[in-house]
Amino acid sequence: MRMLHTSDWHLGRSFHRVSMLEAQREFIEHLVRTVHEREVEAVLVAGDIYDRAVPPLAAIELFDDALHQLAHCGVPTILISGNHDSARRVGVASGLIQQAGIHLRTDPTQCGSPVVVPDAHGDVAFYGLPYLEPSLARAAVGAKRGGHTAVLGAAMDRVRADLATRPAGTRSVVLAHAFVAGGAGSDSERDITVGGVAAVPASVFDGVDYVALGHLHGCQRISERVRYSGSPLAYSFSETTHRKSMWLIDLDADAGVRAERLDCPVPRPLARITGRLDDLLSDSRYDPYEESWVEATLTDPARPHEPMARLTRRFPHVLSLAFVPERTEEASHSSYAQRLRGRTDQQIAEDFVTHVRAGRDADAAECAVLSGAFDDVRAAAVGEALPDGDTADRRGGRRRVPGMRAAGPGAGTGGKTPGAGVRSAHQER
């Protein structure tokens, strides 16, 4: 039995606000071509068909088109729902769709009811285990305890019980959407931790011949018989080193497994670059990334002027910008709290400005704004607000803070909190 194992399509998802719909469409076309060219006998989709429970119309239309193309291939397709999917929505009309050879498995109570596909060597039983949220699926699968391991174990008990009733020599395949111990995650996966434990041991799947996993976005091998296909496209810069692919699995007459990794189309490569802005703009070693989707991390001691606009001139597809300034040796060996001990409120505020701007002190005008804000807050706290923009200082005299209104809640900030006024003045400069 030759099977094509894929998962985590996340139809409708964008990449840093860039629509991935056309890239997803290209992947579907690639998958269908592979089915024809490699004489695939069963297609396995291990969950997270959509990116969210209520997907956009364009994503639904793409999925509908994918189902039609797969049905025209004349090859059985088994799909399960993942933690991003709404199982009930995905499962609508599953009975009718099944007549076209498309088998949607979204109901936990049906874990022990396989799709049986014959080949030249006998039957292969495909068991679809949709994502099993422990609190919701525990009763459905008859688990005695809560938690991912107990619930998935109970579902697998149903699989093994059904398999025991099948004729000798029946081979078995399980589709599951879970975090299996030993797998490597990435930033684009939604956390499924419950009670601090998300990973389940691979041993929970003992007794079956192949396990087609979904959830983790990196293609990986847990064991010879337990594998993740990964997502066909990258959905975060943490996947920069991923090789996006599918598994072509041959299950022979004796249930031996042979696996071949098939690459997926790459709409645009990813790159993570780090350094000072001038270096990123001029160094020839960054030439290969000029047409990549780029995540840039700037290490300049002070934030450069208009860094994104300047980066875009060399890297037109830069999508993410982070700022991690280089610190002096003294700053790197002392905490911010330690550096504030014994300082006045005014000094702390000025030190904070210096801290977040990587060494550039507040100038005289900014210090005046900070001083006036502190005076206004003190005056408001003791009810000593005076008219015409004057405020009471600690000595009981009067002073006028240029550009600031009468003291009181939000004074000097256009009705906002004093802190907001400080930020606005800083931003204007």
C-alpha cells in the first residue's frame, strides 16, 4: 500500500500579514500531481486543515476545490480534524462526502471504526483519531482519567480492540493529531498543554504498523513507524531551517515500512539576519537574502532612524524587525533594578529613558517634561492644583511648566495619564 502522508495545511493562514492562499493552492496542485505521478493508493491528512475554527470563505473554497481534485484522482483520502479545526464544521456532510472516497474523521466516538482499503496483499485498516481535547473527549473515548496520554491511550485501546477482530494479516495505519514526546516544535504551533503536560509517549501507539502524525510543523521521524509530515509551508521564522515535505510511505505485505521524503514547493525562502543596520545594508554576505522573506534583528546601540524603510530598499520582502541593542559590559553585568538604587523619581525616569534608548540620555527639554509631569502628579495627589497652568511644588511655591495645563488628573497630557504624556513627548522628539 503506497500512502502519501501530509498534515497542517492551515488553509487561510497568513505569514506576517502576507496572504498564503496562492501558495496553499500551489501546494494542493502539487499534492494532486504527486498522487498521479507516484501512483499513490491512499492520501492521509493528519489534521489542522484550516487555521481557525471559523475559516474565511476563500479558505473554505480552496478546501472544497482540494476535495474535488482528490475525489477525481479515484484514490481514498482520509482526513482528521486538528486542534485548529472545528471538528463539527469539518465533519458536516461527511457521510455524503464519503461516497466520493473522501473520509472525514472528526468524531472521537468513531476512533475504533476504520476505513478499510484493500490492495494486492490484503486489507489495510485506517483509523482516524481527530485531535482529542482531554476535557471534551474523555467521556467519548471512555478514558478513566483526564490528560492527553490517558485520553489518547483510551482511543488507541479502541483501535487495538477493533484490530483484534480483523482477519489475520490485516495491516493497520493510525492518523493522529498530538504532541508526541521526542518531537521538535516551532513558534507557529498552538500550545495544547493541559495541566502542564502536552506530550504523549510514542508507546501509546504500540500495536499498529504506521502512525501518520500531525500538529508539529517540522517534518520528523519519531521512530521508523511513527512520523510527522510537518506543514507544507512555513508559518513562522522559527521554521527558517525546515525542509517542507511530505512522506511517501510504502507498507509492504509483511507490514514493513519504506519511507521517502518528497519536497513541497517553496513560495519564497526565509532568512533571519542580525547585525548593525549599516552592516546589513552594505555587507555582501547578505546578498543571498535580498529576495527572501526577512526577519531582521538590529544590534545598534541606539535605535537608527527609519530602519524599516532603509532595510526595505535592500530587502524588499522584509517582514519583521526586532531591536536587540548591544550593551556595554557594565550594563550586561548589572540588572536595571540594581542601577536604580538610591535614585530619585526624576533620576529613575531619566535613567529609564537612557536604558531603553541604549545609552542616549534624555535632553534638557525631555527632562523638563519629566519634571513637570512629576510635579503635576504630586500636586494632584494632595489636592493642591492651582489655576492657569501653575502647580504647587514641594516648597509650596509656584512654578510654570512650559506647554503644560493646570495640574490635575491627566494634566499636561491632553486628558491622558501623566505616563501617556511622557510617551507622547518622547515620540514627538
